[in-house]
Amino acid sequence: MKDITLKEIATKLGISITTVSKALKNYPDVSAKTKQAVIDLAQNLHYTPNSFAVNLRTKESKTIGLIIPEVVHHFFSNVINAIIDEAEKNGYLVIILQSNESLALEKKQVELLIKKRVDGIIISLSNESNNDDHLKEIITRNIPFVMFDKINKLISCSKVIIDDQKAAFNAIQHLIDNNCKKIVHIRGPLNPQNSIDRYIGYKKALEKNNIPFDTKLVYTCETVTFQEGVDFAKQIIKDHPDVDGIFAVTDLVAVGVLSYFNDNNIKVPGQVAVIGFSNWFMSQVLTPKLSTIDQPSHEMGIESFNLLLEEMNCHKEGIPFKPRTIELETNIIIRESSIKNNPIN
């Protein structure tokens, strides 16, 4: 079925296209009788407005683009839900794209969103993201732009973040306060800023407590998966049988560590205390329950959209917008996996 146009409705009713357009928009200078006739015919013919033409006229698409590294992740799924909810409240649709932690795909997706003329873009960078040309293109084209979680500090746009250094520092301090002296860090890939900052927080906590930093106690994930947690746990026990604490870059990796330890009768936290990062829902149903850093994912989604909306509104009104950074608080969630005097030992 071909699309019905305003011209066809106007021809059938013997009125002008302008009158049809005004009737559909409820203009006061069109009689009630004519309005009803236009509305009835439009419904019978299944007329829908041409969104492309509307976009050209209003200079708005009422859509935003959201690029995330992965959808099947507790943290990002919470962010997505929050952004969709806030967007719907404000009359926007969300185009969700997954970069699969690939820089090449991330670049293609940014290009696609620009071509789609979205009103704004929200992005959490992929682990491979070490080139910012595509991000600069968003800025150059004056498209409202927000980064969250995994960001590029060199790009001048609004950001929603946590203090990853402080959160990691607190995680390590907690392990030290629970008598851990040889603490391994399973860190994230080398590029993401949050991975770098958690690594720095780990080092700073050791330094503050006069514990020598040892590069041999740092293991680097490539893909940040459950299986890497399993594999690293096996290697850590082989390399350092006297390890007594492990800080994993995410809960998913930490769950892999716990799985290996449980299967091999390595007592947690009796022999090795373990703490993760993000407060994934699975962290509460494990045995032992996983200590972690609570990352406010829902709030991060809300703040990301609201920052974007603020910039989009300024953009519409021709008002200058100064990018802002919102830093959200994190909390350490202490559970069974890191308390040395826990009876589950």
C-alpha cells in the first residue's frame, strides 16, 4: 500500500493542501465541519505524516542515538532502561547500537547516527577506542553529545562518570583492613579510562599502606569475561600460592574467580578474599556472596539523558551550552567474600 499524501486528501475533499494541513493541526481558522471531514478521511485512508518532511520543517528527528559496548551486561542494561524511560517521558525515541567493544564498529555507528540526523548522541566507548576522530566529528557537526562510564577525557563534551580511582582505592583499603597483604589486581584492558583509573586506585592504596607494588600481581583482561576470571584464578594460585586478596575489575570477572576457587576447594575468604566492581545482581546469589563496588547504573542513565536533553534544548533555542561533568557517588558493598572472620571460612 502506497503512502497517502496531503494532496490526495485535498483532491478527494476539493479543498487546498494548506487547509488539509491546518485541519490536521487543529488550526482555529478551519471550520469544525471541515476539520472533521479531513480527520475522518485521513483515518479511513490510514494517512500518517511524512516524518522526513516534518523533520526538515522542525529541524528535529525526536530520536537520539545510544552506543554501548554490550547489551547483555547488568550495568549497561540498567543504563539502557533508564535512558529509554527518560526519553519516552520527553517524546524521544532511542536508537540503540552495540559496538561489541570494537572501535571500527563504533566509528561506523557514529557515522550512521550522524546520517540519520539524530538530535543527540550518548555513548560509552569500546575497549578498543584509542582514536577520537569520530568523536570530534560529532562535536564539529554541533550535535549534542554525552559520554558516560567509559569516556575520553580529551573530548570536550558533557560526561557522567564515577571516581574510579577512589572506588578502587576503597576496595583495596577494605581488603587491607581485613588483613590482606598480598593483593592481586585483575585489571581491564589498557585503553579504557575507567580501567586505567581503577588500576591507579589499586596502586595508590598499596602505596598509602606501605605495601610494595609488584607488577607480577597485575593480570590484564582482554575481553573482561567470566572465563578470564576462571583462567586467571587458576594462574594466580599457580604463580602466587600465598595470595590473600583479589580485586577484579568487574563482578563478571570476580564471579569467574569464585567459580574456580569453589571448584578447587580454595576457601573464600579464609584463604583468599575477593572483591569485584559494579554490584551485578549475581553478586548477591553466589556462595559466598560477593563484596563489590556499587556503580549507580540507573542514575547514570537518567543523568546522561538529562544532560543531553539540556544541550538539545539549548541547541533548539540557539543558546550557548557549556559541557558539564557529573560525578556520581559509589559505595562499597561488603559481603561474605571479603570478611576474613566470616564463619563461612
